[in-house]
Amino acid sequence: MAVGASKGVDLSIIIVTYGAREVTFRCLDSVAREIADIACEVIIVDNGSPDGMAGEIASCFPRFCIHPQQHNLGFAVAGNIAGNLARGAYLLFLNPDTIVLKGAFDRILAFARRRPGAGIWGGRTLSAEGAPNPASCRRSTTLWTLFSSALALDTRFPSSALVGSAGYGRRAQDRERSVDVVCGCFLLVDGALWDRLGGFSPAFFMYGEDDDLSFRARKLGFFPAFTPDSAIIHFGSGTETNKERKIRQILAARALYIRIHFSPLAKRSALALLTLRPRLGRRFARPELRSLWRNVWARRAQWAAGRFGS
């Protein structure tokens, strides 16, 4: 928020779009159903979607405020554009590949008001089949989570609270709790805290901005929190359908987080662990995945430096 909360606006719902027309319109339909009784605004920043999608959104959802961009600015920069326009006391960032379930907005607002010291709040995200997503909230990136990921323990044991990489495990999501990181696909932040933090770090193009935001909030003495009572469906497809490119973007985000937040002593070990998974994957992954990991490994000079590329 550029000038603070505006009287009468409780919630600013912010959605960054880029293509993926079908899932995006399904998301917007679910948002429209859920905001009838909430003093809110919906701000959409379209990152240069093709085929006139921004104009179609404006026509189909006249209540929503849409800001089309000429190019894909990435999630963090586009989110900051919307955040600086927002008038709500709370800002809720929502991925376009989601469906908002009944009462989700009311419940997460009520949770925020019960736990103001959290500063950042998240809810449960579910798969299309209704299974809980262990990454709705997660631990910070540490040497241990990087080790677990390097050996693919996170994919072998996704529900494990011990070796599931950054996840807390599914059972940990049965209750309200403080967490390290709230997933950016469904993230509520206090407007005053958003201003204080200066929004997302624009260094993160896609992925990692939620880890960075939660980390900086914790340094200020806030305790991000999770509630299972507010839920959405998250398909996880997003606007990135190229699996290899998605992996490279995630690795670049982790490398950048390490370079920004790790101590000089831990940084070298952390970056070595980050490169271990693609190094092993190109030789020991399932045969059908070895080509993917070889291609990821071939681009390591880019992503290990924390650079996001095409």
C-alpha cells in the first residue's frame, strides 16, 4: 500500500496472471463468488498474456481492477505493482491456478485478527483430488533441507516432517501453528508490514519471494502462521508448463536465497548441496527423467548463480 489502508476496504486480493486462460478464469469465477459480503478489492496485474486475455478479464469481471503489462515482469515485481496500489488493511496474494473454497477469505481474515503478531498468514492448499499439499507452509531453506532435497528425500517421503525437505508433514497441518514460510500461492500479509518490508524483493523473478518475505518478517519479530480452516484448491500448474524450466527457476530462486541470507561460512556448503541433486539425477534418476536432469545440469552456471533465465 502506497499511502496506507483506506477506510472501508478490509482486503485487497492480488492476482498476477500470465496466460493459462482456462485455469485463470476458473480462479476468477471462484473469487467473484466469495467476495459478495466482504469489503474488498481485487487487483489483477497481467504480465503480458497473449491473445488479449487482459481485455477479456476486464470485460468479464468489471468489478476487478486490471493492470496489463507489456512484458512478463515476473511475480515479485508484478505483485509489488499491485501491492503499491492496494488500499486494504490486509493484502492477499492468490495464484491464478487456484480455486477459492467457500468461506476461505472470511476465515483467513478472522485468523489474522486472532493472531496479529504473525504478520503473515496462510491457509491449507489442496490438490484437485482434495489431498493436503505438504508445502502449504514450510520450513526455511537450511543446510538440512538442502541435504534432504539433494538426496531426493523430499520426493520419496513428501509427508515426512523429518526428511520431507522443507515441509512440516501433513499431520502438522491439522492445527493452527506458527511456521517459517507461508506459501505464496495463498499468502495474507498485514498492509502495514508490507509497507515496512518494502514488498517482495524484486531480485526474485519467480519462486523464492515468499521465503524471502517470511524471513524478513521474522527478523522484525513477527511469527508467520498457518490455519487449516481456510482452504483453496491449488492445481500447481501455474503458467509454467515446461518442467525443465520450472526446475531451473526453482533452483535459481534457492541459489539467490542462499546468496542473500546465508552466512559466508555456510554459503559454500549450501550451494554445493543445491547442485548435488541435478548432478546425481542425470545419472541415477529414473531413465525417463535422466534427460531432463542432464539439461538442468548443463545450465548450472546460470541457476547456481541465482540468475533466472528462459
